[in-house]
Amino acid sequence: MDLVALEEIRQVKYRYLRCVDLKLWDELAEVFTPDATVDYGTMVYGQPLKLTGRDEIVAFLRARLGPGMITVHSAGQPEISIDGDEASGTWSFEDTVIATEHRVVIKGAAFYQDRYRRGEDGRWRIAHTGYVRTYEAMLSLDDLPSFRFTAKLGAAQSEKHSADAAVR
């Protein structure tokens, strides 16, 4: 097995997750092939979400996961198969989404099913990523009167207190 390629594929998946959570949209675009597809099996939107093309994927995530959406994605236990300049992978993952504007917390888990392709520049990129949830649960922040943010990435100290008050 090509251990260098294996590590490069792991790195591109981890970069994808980090860029989504930190909302690094320009950097996120670099992890996808131009013709990439996604198939997010989240029921929050009422049906699986299918997007085609790097630009459409990044535009959707930029529009839907803005500042009012706090996300944490964690993936591991990869099973990756490499065949030349193409690869496939299965990843266990869990995520938490705190939608402050909608006053909900969404918690879920799934297994990503990915395909990767090595470009002419030698870099591995995601050609397809998708999942079907093993579970997804939602709860209202209104049901959690003690819920408060004590820290939030990107919030200045003065903003922290107004964000805290807004979530109470």
C-alpha cells in the first residue's frame, strides 16, 4: 500500500472538516475536484441534499453554515483503498450543529462514503463525499435554560457576552 498517498488522503479529509468548522471557504474549495459531488443524508432539510460541482458545494456551505451556525465535525476510523490515482474511503463521523438563530442543537453520526482523485498537480482531492445518518437528534435551546456560551471562536470578549445573552 502507498502509505504516502494514504496519509495525503487522510489530510485532505481532515482539512475538509477543519475548513467547514472554521468557515474557511476559499481553503475548502481546494479540497474538492472541480466536478465533485456531495450527498448529505441529513433529515434537517427534509430529504437528502445532493450538490454537484465545487462551486455549488462551497456556495451552499457558505450560505447555510454562516456565523449563526456553530459546527463541530469529528471523523476517524478511516478505511481507505487506493487504486492508482483514485481512491475510496469510509469514515465514521459525529457532528454537532448549534443553530443559534433557530435556537436548536443538532447532534448526529454517520459513515462518510468518499471517492478521491489525484490531480495532475499530484494533490489528492475529494471527488465525492456523502453519508446517510445512523442517527440525527435535535433539541431546542429553549429547553436548556442553563445553556450558555462561555467561549466562541471569533468572538471578541465584548461580543462573547452579547452572544451569551442571545442564546439564553
